Amino acid sequence: MNQDEIFERLRPLVAEVTGRKPEDVRPESGLVEDLGAESIDLVDLSFLIEERFGTTIEANEIERGARARMPGGAYEKDGVLTPEALAGLREALPEVDPARIREGLRKADIPSLLTVGVFVRLIGRKLEEKEAAAGKEVPCRS
């Protein structure tokens, strides 16, 4: 399944949890800033993704990916992300404008960086991993 297909299947789920019209949901839409999602909405979205795509996205998955890119480095100090952590986030979130991942960013601010495109990429990666592990194509649930 390509990213366009994933997006078209994800779009109604995002619209459902945010109360927006599907046409308001674009890959570059910020879930929190543009679509008004709250933390509970992100949890609901994770459940819907699991139902629709048969794969899970964990709440701290982005952060874990950024930490994995900086073995041995300090991730945060007093709740503020270190320069190394910011670099890891930029790599983990290529869909996000790098200028938004700036000095002073707090760990609690990470959800505000998430876009629909981030979820499309994560779902795509998970489906590829699942397919590789199974040695065959994984169908998408409707």
C-alpha cells in the first residue's frame, strides 16, 4: 500500500476523532495546531488505526525513535530537549518543518509537532515491517 492509499484510509479516521470534515485533513495538517486534536483524540486515533490497518502506533513511538538516534546522549535536561535530542527529532520527523523543532522545545510539546503525514509514514513503515516479517503482502482492513 502506498502513502496516498494510506492517507485516503487515514483521512476519515482523523476527521472522526477531530470532528473536522475529511476535506480539511491534509498530510501537512498539524493534528493539534490545525485540527484541534487533544491527547485523548490521539489515543482514539491510535485505536482506530489499529482497527483499520492492523498495526499499532504507540504514544511514545516518536520519542523512542529520536532517542535511538542518539545512543548515550542526554535526551532532556529539566524537561527541555537537548540539542542532540532536537537533531534526533528532526530525523525522526522529516515531515515536520525543522524550524519548529527548535531550542527550548519541551518533551511535553512533542505532540504539537505531529502531522497527518507523520502518521501516514509511520503506518507505512509498520505495514512494510509486518509484510517483511510475514514474507507476504499484508492486506489493509476496511
